[in-house]
Amino acid sequence: MRRDRYRELAEKNRIEIKRVRDEETRVLPSDDSLLYETSRMERRKQEKQEELKEYPLLKVMLLFFIALPVFTLFLYTMIKDTGSSSTAVVVGNTQPPEPSTPVYVAADDGDEAAEEQAKKEAEEQAKREAEEQAKKEAEEQAKREAEEQAKKEAEEQAKREAEEQAKKEAEEQAKREAEERAKKEAEEQAKREAEERAKKEAEEQAKREAEERAEREAREQAEKEAEEQERSEEDESSDEQKVAYHTVQSQETLFRISMKYYGSQSGIEKIRQANNLNGNELSVGQVLEIPLP
């Protein structure tokens, strides 16, 4: 036959209760010790009740763990022995059940011992579950904190790298702009200098050309005047008083005309008297009479 685990457990509990009863029968305490033991048990019950009041969840769990095996065993027994005579005796008679029927019958001490054992096991179980739960929560909390810390550090690292990258790009951009601006300014400066140099060279070239042109014109004018003087000398050779006619050119003065015809500045006064001049002012194109010696 298949072994019934619940029956074996009930039988074991029954034997244990019987052993406790036998020990109580063999050792009968005195009245004082019995009274002390009774008061101690009452105090212990009162303390247990106070503890259970302080921890209502523990009380509920304790009652649940105590009632669960009893209810399970009773339900199993009811299903197992439905219709049998042993079940009829348990339900219908007030006589104690047969040893084969698992019924918990215990004295107060046995109940207290069972309650203490169940309470202790429930407390240990609750303590282990609380420790495991606390450990699990602590691990999860540590894991979350580590993940948050890692996430925060990664964000800060990414932020620092982004700032450094942006700073580097800004510096490079500023450097490029400064180089381009310096290059542009240098090109503009070189362009201005080239323009100024070209302008200056053009002005110098124009000045040289003007001087050369003036010199050429003066030379041509001198040659022309020399020719006129020769002609006038030839004409005046037959006359007693010789007079030459001179047309004033650009940049000519009385001093220059006097040096041309007289070879000295002594002819200035003669030219003034011959032409009724009060000063040294001459106008271009003016015709002067030059008395020749």
C-alpha cells in the first residue's frame, strides 16, 4: 500500500503528545511549583498575546500556518474515509477516535508547546523572508543606484565630451575666421599699397613727362627765339636803333628775358622803360619790345 504522509505525521504527533503525558504522570509537581508553573504559563500566554497584538500581520500568518495543516489533514481524512465507520464515529459519537483516525488531542502544555513551536517556526520563516526581502530590496536598490550613478556619469561624460567638442570646434572656427580675416586684410593692404605705389609711380611718371615736355618746349622755344633774334639782328643791322619783339611764353620772367637778350640783369630796366611796365608781372602771349644794344 502507498504510505500516507499525513497519517504518519498525525501518528507522530499523537505519540509525542502521549510521551509528554506520560512524563507529566511520572513527575507530579508540588502545589507551590504547580502554582508557579501555572502563573508562569499565564504570564507567557499574556506576553504572547501582547506580542501578537503588536504584530497583527504575524498573528494572521501564525494562525494561517497553524490552521493550514490541520485543515488540510482534516479535509484529506474526510475525503479518504468518506462512508467508513471510523468517520461516522468521529462525526456522530463523543467517544475518542480510534488510533487509526488522525485527531489532535492535547493538553494545555502540549498546545502551548505546539503553539510555541509553530510561532517560533513562523517567526523564523517571517524573519528569513523579511531578511531575504530586505536583502533583495537592498540589492535592487544598490543595482538601481549603481545604474543611476552609471547613467549619471555617462551623461556627465557625454556632456563634457560634447562641451569639449563644441569648444574645440568653436576655437577652430575662430582660428579659421581669424586666419581668413588676416589674409583678407593682408590682401587688402597689399592691394592698397600696390595701388598707392602705382599711383605714385604714375604721378612721378607724369611729372617726369611734364618736365621733359616743358624742357623740350623750352628748348624749342629757345631755338625759336634764337632764330628770331638772329633774324631781328639781321633786320636791325641796317637800322641805327635795333628793336626786337618778344612774345612772352609760359614761365618766362623779365630776368630770363634780360639774360636772353642782354646776358645780364641790366636789361630789365630797359625792357620796363620800352614797354611802360611798373613791375615784374608778365602775361603769356604778351609781345614786348626789346631794345637791342
